[in-house]
Amino acid sequence: MVIDPKLRLSDPNGELTEDELKWALNYGASPFRRCHIEPTRINRFPCKTFVHGRIGDKRYLVYVRVTHEENEEQGTGPIPLCLLDAAREMNAEPRVVRLNIEYSTHYVNLSTCGIDALVAELKTSREAWNRILLKGKTIEDYYRICRKKISLLGLNVSLATGYDGKQLLSVDFTIDHVKLSTGTIDLWALIGSCGISDEYWMLTCSCGEPGCAGIELPFTVVHDKGLTLWRGYYLRPRKVFLFETKQYREEIIGKMKEFIARYKRDNLGTGLGVYFSEEGISTLENALWNVEGEKTEVVDINDTEKLSFRHGFKWPKADGVA
Ligand SMILES: [Zn+2]
């Protein structure tokens, strides 16, 4: 295939206004920012909407395609030659996201495509993503912060009486057998937290909008070396807890199965607010199916050969774990 060299010298987006360029660069940077990675604008190529970011030793070069007509089926569109050239030169993975700009008389409507997929891809660099979530510390540091305590997570599914007097199924947490008064638990986030390390909006308002209940920060959940870290501003008495990953997953997956079975059998409400419905149950079932199939590394915390600790270090068992 012969490629017209002139094609490589022009910006495939054509002329953009100053605003359009600013929006495009902001959206191009957003997948990196969502992963706490500092993005860089790349100016030395003819294309003006290149954003670069790296996670671990992997580099990504993102081209933001700017379009002016909504067409869902179009996806992000093909990879332009200028991106391939630039990515090769920078030894980076070429990726495309699309920003669609729709002008109407009174407003500008911006919509995007490909950003969530790129965020998900960045997070597959598991070790590097874990390091970001651990904020410069190691899981061993957190173990010391927790005063060498491995806690036991409990999830209680119980009957409660709603404000309208009806019986409903309620879910609450215990840590080391002490009940956590947390408000409404987002069950999807809870199940999801058994999968990849990430930030999860575990607590929410009964309407499904965390901000409405004054929840402004997600929980950080990191699975590393057989342990699961919880870091959450709303946790008491301290903001950090460690669990054994195996116990964490088994407790949540087991109790959520019980929740679904009782909900279906007894035809109960949930106390999870108006947003929870029949559809909610099948979404929960899908979420469970996903994390159960996920190949999360669940190592035996006493199998030191699989761990990289010095001096044959062993985690102690959590209280109450046989
Ligand atoms: Zn609310």
C-alpha cells in the first residue's frame, strides 16, 4: 500500500476552534486522570489532539477524533496514519477516543466514545494500578499501619422494617464482629470489589446517588499478596482495614447469593431505595457471575513461597478463621 506522504502532514481533525481543541484535550486527558496518571499533551506532530500517559512501563498515545454528528454505531472510528507514526516513534500504544460536538441554538452538547474502555484497559496493568491505589506505600506498610491486624469482614443479611411498615431485606457490614453504621450499601459496588482493585462507591444514598447522602469519596479496595486493603474516609474507628482476600470474596459472594435467594423466595423489598427493582436483582446476578469467573489471584496467605516477603514472613490468621 502506498501512502500519500501529504496525508501524514495534516491533522485528520481539520481545523478546530480554540474551544473545540480545549474540549478535545480535556477528554483525551480524562482516562488518565481517572486513573490518577498525569497526562501530557504532545505538540510536535501535525495532529493537535494527541495526549500521552503511562502506567507502569506501558505508554499510551491517545488521539481524540472530533466529530460533529451523533452516530452511535460509528464507535471511535479508525486509527489515523499520523497516530500510528507518532505512536511508533514514541514507543506507545495507539488508541482513539471520539468527542462529538453538537451545536444547537442555545447550548453545545458534548458526548464521547471510547473513554470508559480506555480506563478499563489502563487498569489491566494490575501491578502498576495497585501501586497507584496504594499511594506510594506497599501492602506491608499498610499491615504495619493496621498494627499487624488482619480483620474479618462480615456481611449480614437480615429482615428490617421499612418506614412504611413493610418488611424488607437489609444488608450491613461488620468488621471483627462490630457493626459498622454506614447507611446504604451499594451492592453492585460491593460485589465488584471482589474483582479488580479499584475505587468503589460502596456507600450511597437510598436513591442511588452517593452525594445526596453526603458521601463524597469512594472506598479504595486493593487486592495484593493474598490481602485485601480497604481505605475509606467513612470507616471507623480507623480509615484502613486489611482482610484476607479469600475470606473477603467468600463472605461477599456467599452472602450476596443468600440475599438474592431470599429476595426471590420471600418477595421482599430491600431497603435499598427506589432504584432497586426486579432488574436490580438480575444486574446483581450478572455482577456475581463476573467476579466469580474472574481470575483474581487468591493466594494462601501462609504460603510464603508465593509471596515476596523477606525473612519468610507469614501473615497471621484473622480472628475466627479456621
Ligand atoms: Zn438520595
